[in-house]
Amino acid sequence: MKQWYESLFENYGKKYDEEPYVQGTLGECDFIEKEIASNKKSKILDIGCGTGRHAIELTKRGYKVVGVDLSESQLKQARQKAKEQNLTIDFQKHDARQLPFKNEFDLAIMLCEGGFSLMETDEMNYEILRGATNALKSPGKFIFTTLNGLFPLFNSVKEFYESNKKEGASACGKNSFDLMTFRDSNIATFEDDDGKKKELKCNERYYVPPEITWLLKSLGFKKVEIFGAKLGAYSRNDKLTTQDFEMLIVAEK
């Protein structure tokens, strides 16, 4: 049986690119460049690359990027966009829990919940982190975002989704946050690329900072820094607060 995230991205490449939460690509790539000191020799792995927005922008800026995703529909859109811009990018279909790379990349990125935190179990999410770790050279850097577990303790996830609703975009409702598992169950409604309305039962894992730090340290990362993640404006100056829906993690191997 297909998981909800597989069903969601089955036929959702074009519509995905119109979603409000994917409009911060340029600022996010500025941050990434700064983190690798604009070293054009850096080889980058984009995990859960979706329609290739970060991979395409970083390739335009002169970096060699490999993008991986589980969704054929997303990858098709990514390849099409790269082709239209005369860019050659290696987009590969892989499950983020079973990445085939070993010590190949200087940087791994996994942005906008690139698979991580969408998995059914904590063990599966851990496999994604382990795969990213194995893919990195030593020294290497890992930059990713995930849902901030501090947010639902102080705010209503339901109200957050309601206040961020945009006409024509996907919507989440009937949210229920479980304090024992830090998982939010919700119903997502969206329209696929053929204009068909769909409804999916989703389940996402929120993480608190000490958990992320412990998971990454257990995988051998020497330094783990966590910040607030502002759409399109990642910055080391943004101290993580209870009002940040997402957190930004920068880890060094």
C-alpha cells in the first residue's frame, strides 16, 4: 500500500512549484553558498530534491549537484526545467532511506522536509540521516530543515495552517498533535496536475533540538548548530524560538 507522501507526489510536479512554501529558493541558496564559502569545487547532494529548485539554482551558480527523489513525477518536472534552461543535472530516483552514496559529497542538503520527518517511524527517519551521513566526505557539511517540535507546545498547528491558507494551494486540516510521539496527524486537500481534487491522511514527525543534536552526534557529526528557518531567508542570526514552525540545522562531520 502506498504511503501518503507517495500518493501526494504522484502527479503533483507542476502544482508543487506554485505552492507558497517553495518560493524562497534564491535566499536559501545564498545561505548554502555562504556556508561552503562559495567553493565551486564543492560537490552537492540534494536529498528529496522535488522539482529540482535548489539543484537548478546551485547548478546555475556553478556547482555540481546530484538530486535524488522518490517521486517520478517530481523528477520529471525537475528534468524538464533543467532542460529548458540548458542545464545538465544528474537527477536520480532513490528512496532517501536507502541512499547508495559513500563519501562522495562535500555538502548534503535536505530542505523543505525533503523526506525527513514524513516517514512512518522514527527508525525510518534515522535511516535518512544515516544515508546523508554516509554520502558525505569527512570533513563534510549537512544542511537541512525539519519541523520544530517546540512550536506545537506553544502554538496551535491547526491555527498555523489556517492562517497560512492560500487560494489554490494545498491545505491541511483536522490537525491532531500527539504529545507522546510528537506526531501531527492531519488531512491534506490539494489539486493534482490534472486538476483532480484529492484528500490524504498525513502524519508528520516534529523534532525538538536536543533530539536532532543527539541523533546527529550519534552518527558522528562533530558540530551541530540549530537556527530558526525563515522561508527564503535562512540566517545564522535567527535564534530558534517557539514561534518558528521549522528549524534549520547545520551539521559538520
